[in-house]
Amino acid sequence: MSVPARILLVQLYSNGDCLYATPVARQIKKDFPGARLTWAISSSCKSIIAHNPYVDDVMEVTEVQKNDVAAFRRFRKKIIELKHNGSFDEVFITHNLDRNHAYYDGSIRSSILKAYPLPVTVPVTPVLRLTDTEIGNARQFAEKHELEKYKNVILFEFAPLSGQLPITKELAIGIAEDIAVEYEAAVILSSANKITHTNKAIIDGSQLTLRETAALTHHCTLLLGCSSGITWISTSDAAKPLPMIQLLNPNTTWVNPVSRDFKRFGLPYELVIEILEVNKTRIVDCVRLAVKDFAMAREKFNQPIPLHFKTTRSIVYNLLCYLEFKAIFKHIKVNRE
């Protein structure tokens, strides 16, 4: 009897990127029936893959800080040695850093899936398995704040770690105040920052974990997001699909618009509005119209994402620093395609 393959998947950061990689774990189980899959992941992101049915073991990685290329290269060398020593039969590295930057083509999910060398034929929907406790905590949160009495419950993601949105806590509160003043709306300000407000319709969501926030989507009607962790966890199979208004910075290096991602993977994008101007009046006006007529709001406020090659210049420069000429040519080929 043959011994099942021992496979290591390396995706260390971040929460959103690890969610993108969950279909890779599912694909590995399909491609290698009976394989035992270990996922190498950072301590800060390991909760994202808790209870994942396609992951057998977790290798918690503490020695590689986010975006530390030198530390990642040392770690990559170590795991390749583990493969040579027989600890693993296969090692797949999808982590979006170093030579894997070659796969970036304007969509983070696309670059992660391209890093897996075999075709991805399973659904690309992120896999998330919530516990009964997490679902119960979200339900108790909804009951405590009487969310059922509001016609519109808006989940507002701000202060992202992705760098997608230049917004302050004060601006976010100001937007929430203007939204909550009418249209029977409650606004849940969801970030790691605690919010205190006298208006009970402006709710602090910091007490919920990211996973519990996925469960909370079932009690919401609209997402005001910024293409960070909460946005992408709301697209997981544990969440309720929400119409969304995305606030984006088109000049950030790692632009990752939802519309481009959805189009790339054949997903419906008619319920996505993207706003590139972080302007309080424009955002509030868009939300007010969207809760009444989303299609009309999309026609009026949606802004196309401009194409730029700032990221390519950065990628090529960083790869040159490590003489990764093969990766540079791969990046050019991927983007021409």
C-alpha cells in the first residue's frame, strides 16, 4: 500500500491573501487524493484556516515578518531542505512575495492561484468554517444592538491593513453619522479600533473577531468596504453575499479592486460600486441612493479603475536586487497576457 503524499502549502500572510489561497488547499486535496496537507502560516493569520476541512496540520511561522523578503528567502530555503530530507513530498509556495511577485497581474487572488503549478478547477470562493460559538456571538451582537429593527444595516470596513484606503477614524465616524441620520440605517464600524458614540445606530464592531464578522454579514444589508480582510471574508462560503460599495485608492502600489477580481473569475459584479474619491459627501450620497436603488447608484457613482504600471516597476526593481531574471521575464509575460 502506498503512503499518502505529504504536502506543504506556504501562504503566510495576510488574512485576505490566506482566504484567496483556501481554494488551493481544496485543489491540492483533489489533485493528490489521500494526501496529508500541512499549511505554513503566520501566527497572526492562522485563525483564518481554523477548522478548514482541506487542511490536516498547521505549521505556525513566527520567524518571517510581513514583507520581510530576506527572512522569507531564508524560510523558503529551510522548507526546501525539509523536502529534500523527506519531510514533505511536495512543497507549494503561493505566498505573494519575492519571486512570486512575478505572478501579479492586477489581482492578488489571480497571482496566488497562478503560483500553484496545476490548473485550479475547484470553485475560487474562499473556504471558511465557523464554529457554533462564533455564529452565536454574531447573533448575540445583532440582538444586543437590535439590528432587526433597522431597514438598512451597513457594515463599514475602515482602517485596513491592506493600504487600499486613506481614511481616518474621524472621517469614518463622520460618514457613519450622516448615513445613520436617516433611512432607518444602522452603521457598524468594523476595525481593530474601538469606537464610542452616543448614537446607538453607530455601533462599535471592534469587539468581534474577523471570523465573527463573517457571521455578522447574515444580519447586514450592505457592505461599505475597502478591499481588505472584511471585504474578502464577506465573499467566503460562510458569509452572506452583500451588495458592496468599495472605497479605493487607485494610486496604491498593490491595487486590488473587487470588480477586476470578480470579472477575472467570472463572478457577478453588478452589485459592486467602486469609488476612487475619498470624499465624505460623495460616499454618503452614494450610500443613500444605493439603499433605495443600487443599480441607479452604480450608474451614477461607480468609477472605473485606471490601469497603471507602478507595481510592475516596483516588482522588477525588487527582483533585480536578487538577480531573479527568470521571474522578471515571467512577470512581463503574465502582464502581457
